[in-house]
Amino acid sequence: MTARLLSLASLVALGLAPPHRAEGQSVADRWKARALQAADALARLESEMKALRARGGKRDSDEMRALQLRSTLERAFADHLDAKRQKELHRTLPGGDEIFALVLRVKRRSSLSLHYLYDGSGAPLGVRLLALPENWSVVLPGKSPAAERKLFVDPGEHGKAPPPLLVFDLDDAFGATVKDGS
């Protein structure tokens, strides 16, 4: 009970809204807030996948693949709560710039790795794509205003419907989402 209250207090302290840049809030605090949201989202997604399997949903169905991809994305954010992975996921450079890694572990030794770079004041500087799993591809945005400053990643698992895509906002790491293929 106390741990649950502490978790709720943490959410209130860090803000219940998506962790957008708040005055006085460090980029590390925003990443922690997003990680806490991801931990809650993972529990919900696991329930949805369990319910889908109970209804006879197949592991390779389009709906299940989209849920699994969402779960993988949320796990990448939730990993920022793991103290053992901090050196891998967050670094502060000598000049004060910070790097936060978003690592989506796909298979045993395969991952998608994006590094979001922020200046000393927490303003985004850029994104570096460091690893892409085999058979995955990057889809470059078109001229649509909705696609500007986005990176689309195709997980390469194509069923009957168009594949779900991972969509990464190049200005806001927390805007990452999964776009259903339908």
C-alpha cells in the first residue's frame, strides 16, 4: 500500500500530463515522468494482449502485432526507471549537453536505438539513429505537413493489412507512437 501511494505521489509530483517542457523542469525529470507513464501503459497493454488471446486472437494477427509494438515502445521508455541501465540510457556530456537513449529491444541481440540529444538548458538538439534491426526499414516522410519532423520505422512484419509503423517525433521524444497500418 505504501509503495502504491509513493508511486501515486511520484506521478503527482512529476505531473500527470504528458511530460512536455515545463518551466524549471529538467529534461531528466521529463524522461522520468514519461518512464512512469510507460510503466502504467505496459500493464494496460499486457491486459489487452491477454484479453485478445482469451478471445482466440492469434499471436501473428495484425491487432496483436500492433499491441506488441506498442508494448515494445513503452518498455523502451520504462527502461529509464531501471537503475542498472542508467549508464547505457542517459549520459551528460562534458559541456552539459545530455543524451537519452530510446532502445527498443526486439529480439535477443537486435534493437532499434535512437539517441535524443539536448543542450544544457534541456532544448532538443537532434536525434541520432544508431541501430536498426534486420528486416526493419526507415520510411522517409513525404511533403505532408503532418509528416514533417517525423521518422517512420517499418518493423518489417507484414501480414494481411499494412504494417503498423513506429513514428518518432524528431523534436519531442515523448511524441513517439505506433501508427496502425489500417
